[in-house]
Amino acid sequence: MTDQKTLLLVDDEPVNLQVLKNILEADYRLLFARSGERALQLAQQEEPDLILLDVMMPGLSGHDVCQQLKANEQTAALPVIFVTALSDAENESFGFELGAVDYLTKPVSPPVVKARVKNHLSLVRLEELKKTRLAVVQRLGRAAEYKDNETGLHVIRMSLYSQVLAHHLGFSEKDAEELLNAAPMHDVGKIGIPDSILRKPGKLDAEEWEVMKTHTQIGAEIIGEDGSRLLQLAHSIALHHHEKWDGSGYPQGLKGEAIPLEARIVALADVFDALTSERPYKKAWTVEAALDLIQQETGKHFDPRIVEAFNNCLPTILEIRDQWQETRSDS
């Protein structure tokens, strides 16, 4: 079974649809609409991979159709290429503002049409792969939480805290978002820790603690070495989030700036959330008590610069904590 992409061709002139049909029918499944109203109907029913949309049409214009597509959650992500005789810069600019991804000028050139369609479908595919990869990363993070005495809300909170800190420390929007998406993988290595140790209600003995500490290396091995920035971040965080600023952490005893910045950020976000969250084996600490401990551990466990950023961001962090608070039933 071939993965044939579906294109929706929209033009009120049959001859224009025939031209596009002749160019594209060998490679794609084609749908046709001769009005804006029909185009909107087919877009919702068929969810095509790409829409080639005439601008000048009676009734709903192509601009009207694009605007309605983007306003509808079901069709907002569908890429739209305008096909038009209007080639002035102002018209093109308006189309891009409405959400179109490209313009083709009539009379169309077959090689240009084929190339543009192929390129934009490739971009759609890359976006799908990115979303799928992210979903896998997030689900692996959740798997570790099911294994441990924690909930999915923990990884949401600590990941959002990490993103806030990253912003404050000068990360770009893209880099802060990648940290947000990589942070849920920090404890994925706990999948490899025996339940008798992971769920022990009391304090671990020395031998058990040595086993527990291996979750950092297990996590790094699960994530592996990958070319994507997201998985590189996840690997670094999983391996290094228990390193300490003074060098007393594990698994490598890294010290100060030798600890990757993303791991230093996640370390503080993770500890704060763990302290202020209730678990079957402990009561939640007050925010004040958690802040006191963080202050005591500044320069020991935590990077002083990140603690300063945390204190500056505290109102936002507490808003996140309240928004994603645990709800426990008494049953």
C-alpha cells in the first residue's frame, strides 16, 4: 500500500483545474472544488495533505477560505498554497499573513508546481516526525513516573519550571522549549531499578543506594546517542541531573560549570517540586521550608546563578505549581 498524499485543488475555472490535474494526477490523489464553500466542506471531510487555492473566486475568495481554514482547529494546520494571477508584493504579503505557505503565479509552470508541492509536503512530513518523536519522549518520561511513586503532574511541573528558568537565564524561545520537552526524560532510567528499591517506604541502605544511583546511567543508555538536539538534551539531563555544584554528586562527580547547564537547571526544578509534593512515603514540604533548603544548598548542591534566577522567577513558578496541583481523593 502506497502512502499517496491527497491534494485539494480549488478554482472556479474548470480549465485551471484541468491544468493542475494534468500536472499532478500521476503522483497524488486529487480532490476538486469550484467554490470556496465546497473547498471548506472537502477540507473538513477529507483533511487533505495540501491545498492549492485560487484567490479570485466569486462568493468566498481564496483569502476568505484561507482565513476560515486557519480559524478552524480541525483544518488550521493544513498547508495552503495560493495559485493566483495577482503577483504584486502587497497581495502576497496579505496571503502570508493569513497563513499561506507559498504562492504560485498563473499561468503556472509544471516543473515549479511539482517542486513546490513536493517541498511543502516534505516539510509537513518533517513536522509530523518531530511531533511523533516528541510524543515518544514524553511517553517514556511518563513510563518512569508509573514505575515510581510519582505522577505525570510532577514531570509537567518540573518541566515548566525548567522552561521558566531557561528563559530567565537567556535561552532563546526555541532552546527553552526544547528543554521543556527534554526534561520529562530525566528519570527514565528508573525503569531499570527494581521495585523493591524504588518503592521502599523507608531509607535505602548503602547497597540499595548504589543501585538507585545507576538510574542516571540507565536513563542515558535508554535515550542513547542521537543526532537530534532534543534527544541530546534528554541524554545530558538523564545522565547529569544528580551532579552537584560542589562535585559531590553522581554519577561522574562533575563540579561547577563542568555540569551541563540544562542539567543544573533541571536539578533545581526537580528538587523543588519533589520537596513540595506529597508522596505515599512523605508529606509535602511548605514552599518556605523548600526555599530555606535550597538557600542552604546554594553553592553546594545548586549553581548560585540558577538559585538567583529561581528566586527572581518564584511568582511564576508558584503560579505553575498552583495550576498543576495534585488532587488526591480520600477514598
